[in-house]
Amino acid sequence: MAAWYLVPKFLETPSYKVVEKDGNIEVRSYESILLQSVKVSGDQYKSLRLGFRPLVNYIGAKAREGEKISMTAPVIQSLSDTNNEWIVSFSMPSKYNKKTLPEPNNKQVYSEEIKATMAAVIRFSGKTDRSGFLIKEKEKILLAWLKNRDFNIISKSKYLFYNDPSTPGFLRRNEVMVIISD
């Protein structure tokens, strides 16, 4: 039980400062985040699993030359602009930038960067399942909260998963994030 709780605490996560807090909702100021991403088709649940493998092969140096890259958290998922297509991403450790990040051998894997930004985030525990019910409910709460404030939503929702699939639901950290401006 302790391992499920402690392991994610030792992984590097994107750097941010909390600007506003209201229960489990936070407005955060993020530093830029360098990502390695893949696009996959399918429903939310299936695409998260499909996108995970090429990214693990990338950081494990199985799909490229060079040394392994440390695992980070969270795994980030968002809808692409194409119907039924998802973008699954790993944030890269802060020691890398676009120039020093190893080049992937798999053309499916690509780099992208989220510039320093403001985001609204709702944090919750639990296991997300094939129905997507839990994550959709939290997304609705976050979007309703933002609607009652003077923030403009400037991105699609991003789903953030901090724990491995074997972690019991009550120990999992999940978030829904949207990039905002005021």
C-alpha cells in the first residue's frame, strides 16, 4: 500500500504555483511543459492504453538511440481536432529542452510544448473506467465553476493521470485541466 502512495511522490511533475484555491479546484500558473506525444484513435479509455506503449518505448530507449529518460507524472490525455482521435502525452523531465531531447525513431512520437500558462484544474481520486463517467462528472463541475468566474477557456479539457493502473482508486490522483485566460 505504501508503494502505491509513495512512488508518484518521487516522480517529477510539471512546475506550477497555485494562484487561487476553492476546495478541490485550483487556478495554477504553470511553467512551460515539454511533452512527447502520440495521436491514437478510439474511445477515451482505449486510446489512453494505446498511446501509453509507444511513449514508454520512447523513454525506455527502445524506440530510439541514447539513454533512458526518467518517468514523470502525469500522463496527459486530450481530444485532438479529429473526431475520435486522442493525444496522449508524457511530460519530459525539466533537464531537457526541445534541442536536447532525444529524437524518436518512431514517427508516431512527436514533441510539443505547452508555453507558460494559467490553467484551472479539478483534482479527484478514483478509478476511471470505460464509461468515462467519473472524469466527465469532474469535467462538468470544473467547467461550471469557470462559467461563474471571469475566465476564458482557451483549450480543450486535458485529463491528467498520476498513478499506474494497479493503484487502488482511493489512492489515485487524477485531474481535469483547462488552459484559461482572464
